[in-house]
Amino acid sequence: LCIKENRVLNCQDALHDPRVDKDACQKVGLSSMLVVPLGYQQNTVGVIKVFSTATAAFDDVDTLILSLAAQVISAAIHASLGKQP
């Protein structure tokens, strides 16, 4: 969904969020997660996902920090793909 919609997703409670696979989350003890898209040449090519065993673990500051990290990672991907072997 993050890739499809090219937007940040913040799941506050995995057991009550219809967007997640509840069984998979329970198996790994995931209670909340933050997912940020990675872009390359106007396309979303991946995501960065962080998760926590606590519900509502991520706030707006966490979203900002992870979004900035995604921009740096995307720039690094772009730079590395532009280099000649």
C-alpha cells in the first residue's frame, strides 16, 4: 500500500488495523509500524519499515526522521546507479 499510494503509513495498532496481516504481526510480536516510501526517478521502488512491540510507538517526529532518512537513502541509490562500473 505504501508503494502503491507513495505515502507514509503509520499503523498505531496492528491488531485493529485492516491494512495489515494480523497473523503475521502476531507471529513476530509487531504492534505498531511506520512505513516510508523510497523513491527513484519519480517512482516508488521500495520502503523503509520500522516496527515496535508497543502500540502507538511512532509519532510525527519519528515520521519526519524516517522520511528524511528515506530521502538520503533514495539519493544514495540514485547516485550509485548513475556510476559506471
